[in-house]
Amino acid sequence: MNFIISGRNIDITPGLKQAIEQKLGKLERYFTPGTEIIVTLSVEKERQKIEVTIPVKGNIIRSEQESNDMYVSIDLVEEIIERQLRKYKTKLVAKHQGGHDLRQEFIEEDNSSFDADEIRIVRTKRFGIKPMFPEDACIQMELLGHSFYVFSNAETDEVNVVYKRKNGTYGLIEPEFQ
């Protein structure tokens, strides 16, 4: 595996580089030798953030984690990537696709231990939707303390979603039927 490590507002010390290669090196058993792992470390105020991107044929396996300690963030991101790989493997096996960037042993190993990672809907909620403007939906979302809010747009009579973005701004999702 080839590690491409860069930093924003942080110097990549030999200790950090070693921790990344050691922790993410555990993923080597899943990939072919030439696979690239792109790692970006950044620091903003008290947040220590790591972003890991692994391009695999036609897909991207990606995770970003942050905490107040970079080493904790590295541990968290490795766990998430491993979970994503198990889901990706299940998808490959289900579709009988070849995972060209993944080791054949990983694809062929027994799936029974990975059933816990299947997508299962365990709860259904029903709620009344009243027509409102997107700005009002943002206010309602803030009052509820949620990161998104589903509503009926009073201007278009369509179901829309407003969501809070990482930079504190808001986004609006409108349906586009095809």
C-alpha cells in the first residue's frame, strides 16, 4: 500500500506518520499491494481531524473523523474504514462483481460474521407535514435540535429537506423526478 500523507495547519511528525502507517497498515490485508491511501490531517482550534480516501475500482472508500487528539482520530477512522470495507465486500459478493483492488482472499472469506453490518430498518416514524417556507423549516429544525428537517414546501407543494452544513450554513434538497 502506498500512503500519501499531507497536513493542513499541522506538521507531519515521524510519530504521526508511524501511527498512521501502523494503524491503517492493518487494512493491508484487504488490498492489493499497489493500492493508494490518501491521508489528510488538519487542525482547527481544538479539533484534530483526519480524512482518509481509498480509491477502488469505480468507488471511493472514505472517512473523516475528528476529536481533540489526533491519535484518537486515527483509531476512529481505521474502525470506520474497516466497517465500510465489510459492507463493500458484501455488495461485491451480492452483485458477483470482481473487486479488482481487493485481495481475493478477503472477497472469498466467510460472510457469516458480517451479517451485523447489513442495512436493516428497525424503526419507522410517521409525522404530519404542514406546508412551510424553507426558512421556516430551518427555524423549526434549529428548535428541535436536529441536523435535517423534512417538510412540504409551501412554494412548490413538494416534499423537501433542509439540512445544516458543517460550516454552519443551510442546504435545501428538492426532488428531481426522472
